Amino acid sequence: MESFSLILAIVVVTALAFDFTNGFHDTANAMATTISTGAMKPKVAVAMSAVLNLVGAFLSVEVANTISKGLVDEAGIRPEVIFAALVGAILWNLLTWLVGLPSSSSHALMGGLIGATIASAGVGAVHGDVLVTKVLIPAIAAPLVAGIAALLATRLTYSLGSKAEGKASKKGYRAGQIASAGLVSLAHGTNDAQKTMGVITLALVAGGAVAPDSDPPMWVILSAGLAIALGTYLGGWRIIRTMGKGLTDLQPQQGFAAQTSAATVILASSHLGFSLSTTHSVSGSVMGAGLGRKGGVVRWSTATRMFVAWGLTLPAAALVGALAEYVTGFGSWGTAVVAVFLIASSAAIWKLSRREVVDHTNVNDTDADTAEPAGVITTAIAAVTPPPASGSATAAEDPVPAFPSQATAERTPTPTTTV
């Protein structure tokens, strides 16, 4: 049984707090489209996602090992460094949750860990090859691969279903959307829950509680899985609402293709030990699915704001982590100051969020003035895309014409969801 010091216990509790924020921050990745289409009721959707996150946490430890054994040098890393890293990650998660921005919890954690490690032990303590090959390259490749896969899957789906009966096809795709959302939740557990496992294991090694190069103990796996599941169940309603009206208009066919593509990328990356962002993967697949349907719209202004936030996540969390590590370097009172700052900041953010409450009762509410026009890229793609054949199932199911002038008063659009 591991022996615990006070600082080690604080680190473990803080890591589980981060895991909790990761759960409600990333719920939108799996459930935004399913909730918005009405395929599942909000509370049922997040409950299913929570259970599958917990199951996924037990399926692999490759990503946990990447963090605990590969990203930074275990030698010389004190538990206070891990604590400082978690402070940076938690505050970034809470700030982006407050504004409903679907940023990467994974990169917040990586940034906090890198910044705190550099502040404590120097640049040499960060393994640059692991950072590049297993964090940075997947950060760029994952949304591209998921987007291309979703684009091709969407076009294949519409092609194969072009002669299917309308109502039966929609019902089948809604069922498929529920299944694919569950697969994304399972994949999220295999990737994101393991990051907290890796951080706790790294702290245990730094505190001398377990031997170097150890795999996460069973109690670490269980507690990390439960924390992310609880956070998922409470639901990141603010981010779900943003994802529900931000990037593109999706039909169930597209939602199914997007979620399946994202889940495949995440599961493959978990198997290889790549610490990628589920937010990046899902967002990329959603945009790919949006482009995969004839006349589909991707709101590039919204996507651009997300890209900027993604780029800021690593350095912002690293800066806070480095500052927190500097303060903890003054001793026990410095650690206490950082802990009080974290608690006070978290309470202030929560209080600000109460000014406009978003929960399962109003998560699908939208404002008439939130719609954005199609961007230049989408318009150009629509201009060179031949219109579907008259009377085909694709034409009947497509609610967004390639050009606004093609809409007619007699045409009743199929209900869509915006993600």
C-alpha cells in the first residue's frame, strides 16, 4: 500500500478535480448532436455517456503511460510540480467552460505539466521527441484525418441510402447516431480518463509512493474513471449548447458519419498511446461531415475562433502552471497560497456562471440572431457541386440548397441539428 504525504494527497485530490472538469467540459463531444436532434433526452444522453466513460477507463493504459513515463523526466519532479500543472489545467478548463468554448482539456493538462516542469527543472526535463510525436503531431493530424474520414463517410452514406424509404432511413440513422455517440463516449474514456491516471501515477512516483515505470494502480484507474463519469453526468451544458449551434447544420446521416469517424480516430490513437484531443477530433469530423453533404454549410468564422482558442490552450495553461510552480517553490505557505487561489478562482467562475444558467431544460434554446452566413469556402464548394437529381432521396433529404435562390415556399425542410 502506498504511503501518502499531505502534499501527495492534495495532488491526488486536485487531479481528480481536473478529471471531473474534463468530464463536463468534453460531454459535448459525444452528445451535442444526439441531444440537439432529439434522438435522446438530455439527461439520458449524459447518463449513457458517463457509464461508457467509466467503462472506457478500464480498456487501456497506453495514454496514461505516455504521460507518466514519457512526456517529462520523472527524476527530480516533485509532487508540487504536478500540483502546479493541475492548477493551470483546471483554471483553463473552467474559464473556457464559462464562455462555452469547446477547447481541449487534454492540451490544457499537457500545457500545465510542461510549464510547471520547465519552471522547476528546466527545458531539458521535457522530452521533446515525445511532445512532438505523441502530442503536437496528433493535435494537427487528428482533426484533419477525422474530417476527411467524415467527409468521405457522409458522401458514402448518402450514396448508399439514396434509394431508401425516407422515414425508415431517418429512424435507422438516429439509432446509428445513438450508437456512434456511445462509441465516442467509450473512446473518450480510453483517452481522457487515462491522462488523469498518468498524472496521478507520475505524482506517486515523484512522491516515492510507487516505483518508477509503474503502471497506474487499480485504485487510480477506478477513481479516475469515476471522477470523469461524474463530471460527464452533470453535463457541460454550456459547451453542449455552443456545439449545438456553432459549426454546421447536420442531419442524422451526417451526425452518424461524424461521430463514427471521430471515435475511430480516438480509439486508434489510444491504442498507439497518442495523447490527442477528443475536442479536436470531434470538431474536425463535424466540419468534414458538414462539407460532405451537398449544399452543406460550415461556419468558418466560428471554426476560426475555435482554432485560435486551440492554439492558445497549451501556452496559456503552461504560463499559469509555471507561475503556480514558482509560488509553490517558496515552501508550504506558497503551496497553500496556490491552493487558496485555485479554490477562490473556481468559486468566482461558478458564481459568474449563475448569472445565466444553462442546463438540460434550456440546452437546445437558440436565438434567432445567432445564425451566420455561409463562408467563402463553403460557398465556393457549393458553387461547383452539381445539384442532386430531381426526385432523388438526397434532394428530398437535403434541407439546405446550394444557393438560397433555389429555395421554394412549397419545400418543407427536414429538421436538422447544428453542431
